[in-house]
Amino acid sequence: MEMEGSTREQETAAAAPRPPALPWTVRLQIFGLVAATDIAQRADGTVNRFVFSLADRQARASARPDKFGVRSADVDVDASRGLWALVFSPSEAALPLPVVVYFHGGGFALLSAASAPYDAMCRRLCRELGAVVHRYPAAYDDGVDVLRHLGGSPVAGGVPVDLSRCFLAGDSAGGNIIHHVAQRWTAASGSGSSEPVRIAGLVLLQPYFGGEERTAAEQRLEGVAPVVNARRSDWSWWAFLPEGADRNHPAAHVTGEAGPEAELAEAFPPAMVVVGGLDPLQDWQRRYAAMLRRRGMAVWVVEFPEAIHTFYVFPELADAGKVVKEMKAFMDEH
């Protein structure tokens, strides 16, 4: 049973915060990434790429299948502006496969398409979802361009794909991006567009929405939850949003409390929203799901009470395997 709005937020505010119990391997990875993030974020809204690269391990594309039969390839979307994607596909497929276009997190400014944790995660999704996975760390305009490129290049490594079963998936900032990409794509498709790509569903893993308000969960988990805190979050929004905008800008605040709700086309796809009980952003994610319901959209909310932000990139955590099964069930239904 799901609880929405202020009732759920009041409950999270009343609960006593406690640090998450994590394996030492996960704690070590989080410590290294968070330390590099804090050092790399400059006061002027830019990033020291060299410093952050020390903690951002990179993986190479490989045409040779790995031990699970998944291979990868770099694909140029628009070489003139450095827009590219990584495509993960099984070594063979008898029937056309669905496509998952994955947008990674990183506060809109950090990590890359080649970051090792996301390489491993996309390989796992390709293997367990039975899909061809396109991954690209782009903002909204680039995300739409990636879908257009996909429509003109439907074959990945010789594996047939079904463009009528295209799912957008994204975590954290990537979850924010896929909402806006889907919003733009479905608005255009309703005006006579002949694009072959049909977005069948959205998978938003702890999407990164926000506003000027500090929600109950943000206050309760400040200094307790790893990865996300108020300072890092404020910096990310400040670096990403237009100059002079605050966190109530429509790119960040999409749930309607600080302004008009997002305009959604009738073709806006069903959405699966994943929420973690130890994620400071959880109240925004529940409000997002509630907004979609008010607009008559189909929504799955999947909650993991002990999950931290970015839990899905750590295979050591049991919930990381469970969320892939939930994604598979959502894709099968839609």
C-alpha cells in the first residue's frame, strides 16, 4: 500500500534517522567517489575534471562478448559536437529485441558514458532484461537527438531491435532527463511526427527532482545518508540550471507545488518510479508519481526501504538485483 503527499513526508520526518548498514566494499567506493566530487566541484560552478578522473574508472567498448555474451560498441550520434553513445547487445538474438536507452546520473555534471560502474550495470541490464541498451549522459536536447539517431540506425551489432518497444531508463539526474526527453518526444509525436521510435515506458531510478523547499526526508537524512546532501545537491542545480534560476525552475521542480504542473501529452508513456528509504530525494520522487497519477498517467512505484541513493550500481547489495527484476516485470507488461 502506498502513501502519498504530506502524510508520507510527515512519517519520514518522525522516524529516527540511522546510518545505512553497507558492506565495506560499497562504503569504500562511495567514500572515494564522494571525496573526489567534493574536491572537484569548484565554487564557480565548473568541475576539475582531472581530480574527478582519479576516482572515475573508465571501461572500454569491446566487440568481443563478455562471459555473459554481452558486447559493446561506441556509436557517433553527432561527431561535430562530441555526441556519442555506447551500445550494449547480446552476441545473437532470434527475435527483435526491445531497446533500453539509459541515461546515467551524476548531478548533470559528473561521470561519463564510459564510467565503469555504469558499464557493468548496463551489461547486467542487457543480459537480464533481454534488451539492447543505448546509454548516453546528455541533457534534454541531446537526449532527443539520440532517439532520432536510433530511429535512423535500428540495428545494433547485427541484432534486430523493435523500435516500438523503446524504453527510457535513467538514474538520479538521468531520471530527470528521461522525464523531459519523454515530454518533448511525445509532444512532437502528437503533431504528426513520423519518427519510428515509440517510447513504451519510463524507468526512473531515484530520479533527481527538487525545489527551493527542503522536504521532510531531506532534513531528516542530512548528515546521515551517503552520496546526496544539501550542499552537493544545491551545487548541482546551480551548475545545471540557467543563470539566475532557482531550484523551482521547471527543469527541477516538475510536481506542481511551486508552479504549473508539467504539460504532458496524451501519449506520455507509463512510468516506473524507484524510491529508496534512505535517499534524501524520496519525497520529490513520490510527489512526481502523485503528479503523474493526477494527470491520469499509469505509474508503478517500487520502494526499497533500506536503499541509499545509487544502490543499483552496487551488485553487492541485494536490492540491486531485485530492482532489475522489477524493471523486467515492468517492461514485460508494457
